[in-house]
Amino acid sequence: MRFADTTAGVPYAKDPAVVRYKGKYWMYYSRGPFIDGRWGIGVAESSDLEHWTKVGEVPIEQECEAKGICAPGAIVLHDRVHLFYQTYGNFPKDAICHAVSEDGVTFAKNETNPVFAPTGEWNNGRAIDADVIVHEDCLLLYFATRDPKGEIQMQGVAAAPLHSEYGQADWTQICSESILKPELDWEGKCIEAAGMHKRNGQLYMFYAGAYNNEPQQIGCAVSRDGVHWERLFTEPLLPCGEPGSWNSSESGHPFLFADDDGRTYLFYQGNNDHGKTWYLSKAEIGWKDDLPYVIEEK
């Protein structure tokens, strides 16, 4: 699978999020900036997870979205697709927004957008790269933020009642410091783009380590409570490709999709030209003793 959006004139698609809804697969992704410089969110559909067709975009409508939107996370709850995405272009003031859809393409925005930005002296107030997961009676929202100097990217988490409207008043930050920040050499100064999965009572976070094209690669951590995390590996679970391969510059920004048959797929972005183009792809993830591994294509 190689998917890219050519709206901006070059192949460009980043930050995938995938759900199964009403008999189809839906992928939401960041598409490269138009001539006015604004990022947006594209919508593609598929019947087989391999072949994708762009079918729409999430419109830029609200005042907080004026400079652009991107980096969606998606989940099906209460028979609707819920999209959690970020504003773009406001740097320390970028925050998480929320929208819902009953057809997978047309979204109604939360009137309280943006619905979440972090507080505390440990971060700079920014929230990007959202993903959510149901845990106990809450919806947990994972986000990337930066240290007060804006240098180190790291992870935080907030929670909202499961049957709420996921508006601004519903979210409570449940960490007083970063829950996962870069420590390993290959992670550089960045951990972002949490891709969440729940399995046998444990939460798994597939995350991107290092900033784009350094190269960014994908690791994995595990937690029982959603707040305290332990890395499963000291090396990337999914590294960038070998020289000459399509993803030699990066394998980044993961999203873990669990299909109805129980098979799991890691969607991610990559390129081989240091970010001039971007493509989306996937790798099937296998599990042995509750440890994930990449199933190599034959």
C-alpha cells in the first residue's frame, strides 16, 4: 500500500487514522498545504485496506481553524465517527478540536472547539497529534506537547466521561508531568503521534521517536492505567527503510487499527526525499506473549 494526496500538486499525505464504519474502511489524514499555505484533513475510503480513494475533506470552518487543521485521530463511538484533530500554524497555542460524523465524510464541529490544551509548568500549552481510546468509564486523550522552551516534544494525557459531548468542559488533564518523553538515542528530542491500542487489559502506545526525517521511527510502550508507561523495546519496532527504499528518510506518525477479525495494522507515513513528498502505508502487527512484532510481507 502506498497512498498520497495530490491536491497540492505533489504526492503528500501524512498522519493517518483509520476506522471501519458502515461496511467501509475510512482513512483520515493530513494533506499538504494549498497555495494559501494552509494544511487540511483529507478523507479516503477503501474496501480492502489496500486501495484507497479520496472522497472528501474536512472543511476549515471555525475561527480557531483559520490557519489550518491536521493530524487527525479517529474512533467509532455510539455509532458515529469521532475525529480529534489539531489546529495548525499557532505553534504554542495550537490545540485539539473535535468533530463527529454519521456518514464518515461530513463532520459537525464541536461548538466549544478547541476542546483541549494542556496546563502546568512542565509544558508550553500546546497540544497536537491527538489519539483517543476507551479505558474503563473514560475516553483517554493522548496528545503531544513541548517543554516550556519549545524544544522537547513529549506525551501527555487527559480524560473525559465516556458518555459526554467531549467538549471543552468535559476534559480533565490527568498528568502533572510528561507521561513519556525522549530518552533513547534514536528518539532524539521528540516523542509524538501516539497510536493507541488495548489488548488483554493493557494499553499500548505506538509512538513516533525523533523529529521528521532525522529519521523518525516507531517505538512502543505499555501501561496498565494509561498514565504510567514502560517501553517495550530499546530499538525501533518499525525503523526507517534501507537506503534506496521508499521510506529511507522516515517511518513515522503511527496509528494502530484493529479490524473486526482481530488482525491489527500499523498505519504510518514515510518518504525518501527528506519530506518533499509523503506517502502512507501499513504493516500488519502480530502478537506473541502480548508483545507486538511486525509481520514481514512475503
